[in-house]
Amino acid sequence: MEPERLWNRRYTQLVAIELMLQMGGFLTRPIISNYAISLGATVPVAGFLAGMLATAALCIRPVSGMVSDRFSKKTLLVLACALFSLGAFGCALARSVVLMGAFLALQGFAFAFKSALVTSFVPAVVPANRIGAGVGWLGLAYTVAIALGPSVGLAVSEIGGYPAAFAASGCLLLAAFVLAVLFDPPVPTRVEGRRPDRPPSRRPVLRTLFYPPAVLLSLVGGTLMISQGITSSFVILAGEMRGISSVSLYFVFYALANVGARPLAGWASDTLGVRRVVPPMMVVAIVGMLALAFLDNIAGVVVGGLCMGLGQGSAYAAIQAESVRDVPPECLARSANTYFIGPDIGMGLGPVFGGAILQSSGPEAMYLFNAVTIAAALALFVIATEKTKRARP
């Protein structure tokens, strides 16, 4: 039975789980590179570790979507939350770069399942005509986490050191585990005598692992997220290199812009279509990167955070919603999983390139590189949507 309203009990439960997962992640994400450097890593290696979660997630993506469509989504979500928490506590105990990388990789494996599962639950717990809004409001958890998590994580690390911040993260992720255990997902509806979460038995291997219609969206989302991966990993370090105080305010202003931007982007994609939402928002994101590049003061941090929160946040929410719109129930996890491959690559490799550019050429060059990647994402989006438009009768 289809839900009658957006904010029903199950959807609220799903948002609460996502909030705890995002808070637990952002409590430590901006300090991973600093922690790694304190353990003896070089800046490029620290960048690699900062993107380890996305890199490890990418390694398991080829099977996580298929597994999520074949087995109990709730059970897999509970296991993912447990592994997330274990990885955080492991990092708190780690005293070497290698061990830290291993526990971050464990979180990455959990993230591969978590991201696809949470997104694939949305069409099942919200009305069919509110999927964009459902994904957009779900992004509010990300917004709250990016506003509060980095500041809290930095404060905890200043008081008790980096391990204390990871321990606090583990506690929040443990709370997500408890909420996942209590989550009450709807029972799948049987279609033509076949379980909807089981793919057809005879199909090419690639179609069993991936959902082809989501590939182009994955490419766009991945290119867009390069800038996000670099900025979230190095904005604090870049601010320290420039002598800018309170640079963590970037996350606060990013979140403030994101509060209204993501739900509004979801509503707009439901009513106006994704083609009218994404391009102007990507332009706004480019402006944010240019502000960070050329304004080496707190004003640049504020403008950059606002523009990225409004632009990148809105564009990403609209593209993500499109990845599960009008997708058959038995393909939802694979579609969401296929889409997240691109962002995983962008978030994983972005900090590696960003760290190398920051070390060799400085913050300005790094932010200009970000602006170029967003422009490339805009070009890919135009090409992808034009191709889709021509393919339709």
C-alpha cells in the first residue's frame, strides 16, 4: 500500500538513521587528513586516506547493489551500521597509518551498502509523486551533519586528541545501529508471483550487477563530487596555510544554504524537471569555488560555503533523486548503487589530486581545479540529458 503522505512513520525513521550515520561520519571526515599527517603520512597519502571511504566503497559496489536486491535490506542496513561503528572505534585505537587505512576501508565497505540501501528505501516509504522531495528532505540529515559535525569533531579533538573524536563518532554510529534495528520497513509487494527484490534469473552479468539507465547520471554525479571531496578534506588545512581563522565556518554556511536548497531542489525536480534545476545550480557552485580561490580571507570562506551549499547541494540532490525515479522495485538497490559508483570515484580520487595540487601549487590552484571539475560536470549533464531526451519518443 502506497504511503499517503511524505512525513510518515517509516520515512521519519529512515531520516533519523541517516542523520546519525551522517553525524558520525562528519564528526571525523574533515580531520582524517590532519590525523594521518600526525601519524607520519605525507599530504598526498593523507589525501588518499581522506578519500579511503569512497575508494573502498567503490571496490565493493559491483556486488553490493545485487546483494541488496536479493537479500533483506533491513538486515544489510543493520550490518552496515555495525561495521561503520566498528571502523570508527578502530580508528580511535589505531596508532599507525596502515591500521587507520584498514579501519577506514572497513567503513567504506559499509558505506557501499548504506548509501544504496537508504536511497532505495525512499520510493518504498514515500508517495510515488514525492520521490524527489523524499530524497531532498533526506539530504537534510547531511545538511545538519555537515553544519555541526566538523565543528564538534574539531572541538573534541582539541580537548582529547584525534582518537577521542573518532570514539565520539563511534558512539553516534552505534546509535544509528540501534535505530536500524528498530526500523520497520514495508513488506515488499509481490509482482507476478515473484519477489520484487530478486532480479530475473537470466540476464547478462553486467545487468545483474549494475542498472544501465543510471550510468550517465553516475558519471555526472561523480564529476560533480570531485570538488566536494577535495573541499571537505582540505578546506581546514588550506585555511591554516593561508592563515585564515575559523575556517570551519565553511561547513556552517554550507549547511545553512543546504537547509532549504535540498528540499527545494527535490520539489523543483518533481514539478519542473531535473533539466531546469541542475544547470543553474552548478553555475552557483562554480562561483563558490572561485570565491574560495581568489578571496583568501573569511569572506571567501563564507561565500564559498553558501554557494557550494546552494549550488552543489541542490544539483546533487536533484540528480540523486533522478537515479531512483520510475525504477522497478526489484532494481532499486542496483540503480542507487550504480549511481553512487560515480560519486565514490569522485570522493575517493578527488582528495588525492587535490592534496597533490595543494602541496605543489597552493590553495588557489586547488580551488580553481575544483571549479573546472564542476564545469565539466555541467557539460556532461547537458550531453547526458540531451541524449536521454532524444532517445524518448
